[in-house]
Amino acid sequence: MTQAGVASLVPDGKTCLLNAMGTVRNVEGDFPQGGGEAAALIRSLDWSATSLGPIADWPAHLKSAVSLMLPAKAQIVLFWGPEFVALYNDAYAPSIGQKHPTALGRPARENWAELWDDLEPLLRGVLNTGETVFAKDRPFYIERHGYPETVYFDISYSPVQDLAGEIGGVLCIVSETTERVAAQERQRLLAREANHRVKNMFAVFQGIISLSARSARTPQEMAQSLRGRLNALMQAKDLIRPGIMGTETHSERTTVGDVVRTVLRPYEDDTSRERIILGGPTVPVGVMAVTGLALALHETTTNAAKYGALSEPTGSISVTWVTEGGNLQLDWKETGGPAIVAPPSAKGFGSVLAERSISDQLGGKVEHNWLPSGLRLRVTVPLDRLAV
């Protein structure tokens, strides 16, 4: 065999070619053809140490699948054999984060351990039945950047068959949709929030009208006080709106007292200066923190107007705050409202939103104490988070 391109088998059993100079060239080092990081890694790996064996021994349909996968711009991973050894292209690598390049050439169980109970039935189902699995926005729990997260993918898992119909592996074409799903969830939350706000607004307006009617001696006085209270309510809304919409528009710091007074101002009763009692030191509130605090106070005030002390002419609220041990401690006390027979059986959306604004945005906590005489509420927030 003296012509270049004539196949020969050398004693160690590896497939080689004789080139024009008559020297032996190893075919295994040339597969897969082409550039790209994944292709280079596949060429450099010692496949004889894996269950797939040397590349020279790979079946034709495995090589064909790899050759089709590597240059593709779609995110593709190929799981081969009973151990589901992973091969994938450059487009897929970012989707597994720190698992790359360790995952290449290794059984899937080793590097997808945290989701193996979920992933294995999918792969084994395709391998055993030959049926394609397809899903949109399918969730997967994964640890790819050093922390656990739930991500979403459009997936199509298909069998790779030889000419005899034997299935050797599963070709997975995926497209990560995590950002789209998160955006849809934000839109859903905003729509639900908007609906909640509209309902609350009607309840707030009814309370303000009742307060204004009780304290006014003439229609003109009622109109004047009503306009003032609605204007104060809009100022409170301006504190809350940036946090809801995901933007920050404030450029100056405010204080806890300013936030509390702004939120409660629409409910002040001119006939009783003792109806709303506020007191505490000057505590700065930063640009990022003001919306979370205002939102929590607004939700608590709205509930008081609908069900608590502010729903009765004799009701009153005391709000006091101190700084202690590196925290702001704000105490809310209601008296004179409807008697509380038992704590609420379930939290409304507004209450959940208020607690999340304190815990998630400010790293604090909210404690409720449902006494027969009225609600006692304590909000604790780290001062360093409040000042941001």
C-alpha cells in the first residue's frame, strides 16, 4: 500500500492512513474536523479511558451525530450509551456554567447529580422507547454557577439510531428560556398587583370620604379636606411606585418619620389629633430602601382602614420607632377598632407583598401579634440596609 489515503491497520489496532511521504498518520487525532473549543477538547481527550472507547472504535452513527452537532448554533448536548456520556457543542457550554469543561466525556450522573432524579427518566425513556420528548419552558433545578437555581428550557430529546434501528444515545436540542419565563412572571405579578391596587384604592377612597364627612361642617370644608387627603395619598403612592415598577427615581434621602407621615397623612382626622400618634428619632432612609418601607407601611395602613382601627371613628394608631443593636425597630399599635376574635386564617396578597418588601428588599422581618384590642406589628430592619 503505497498510495496516500489507503487504509491500513497497525499492530496496536488503531486505524491509520499512509500519507504521500509513506509515514503513518493517526486518524483518531483528526476527528472531529473543524474548529471550536468543544471540537478541540474532544480531539484532546483520552477516550480509551471512557466507556465510549477510542474514537477509532466509535460507531458511524455516533460520529455522524457529533459531526452534525458541533458546528450547529443551536444548544445541543448528546448523551451516549448506558452511562449517558456527555458530548456537546460550543453553543451549549454556557448553559451549564462551571460544569464545563469537566462534564465533557463523563457520565451525566457525575456532573448533573443535583437534577439526576429528574433528568435520568427523560433520557432513559427516549433510550428505551425511541420516542422523542418535547416540552416548552420546562423547569430544571441546577447548580451551574456555585449556587442552586431553577432554570427553564425548551427541549427536544430524540433517539440516535443506526441503520438497524438500534438506539445508541439521546440527542438533546435545547433553548434556555429562563429570562423569558422570569419576564412573564414579572408581568403576571404586575398585573395582579395592579388589580390589587385598584381594589385597595376604592377601599381607601371610601375611608377617606368617611373621615372627611365626619370632620367637615360644610360641603366646602369636606371638599377641601378631601382634596388634601387625596393629594397626600398620591404623595405616598409616589414613594411606592418606583419599587413596584422596578425603577429608582429618587435622588435625595428621606427619613423614617417622613415616610410614615406621608403614608398616614390621608387618614388624619381633624377632630382628633390623638387618632394617629407618631414618634421616633431621625433615621435616614436611602434611595433604594424607601420604596420597600413605604410599600409595607401602605399595605398595613390599607388593612387598618379596611378592617382595623382606621375603619372605626373611635380607632387610633400609634407608630413609634427606635434604633437598637444596629437595627431599626418600628412598632405599630392599633386600638379602638373592631375586636379581633382570632388571627386571619390566611394572608392576603397585600400582606404577603408587604412582608416580602421588608424581608427580600431590606433583609428585615415583620412580626404580627393579633390581640383582641387590636393589631400589634413590629418591623425590624438592619440600619445598613435601610440607609442604601
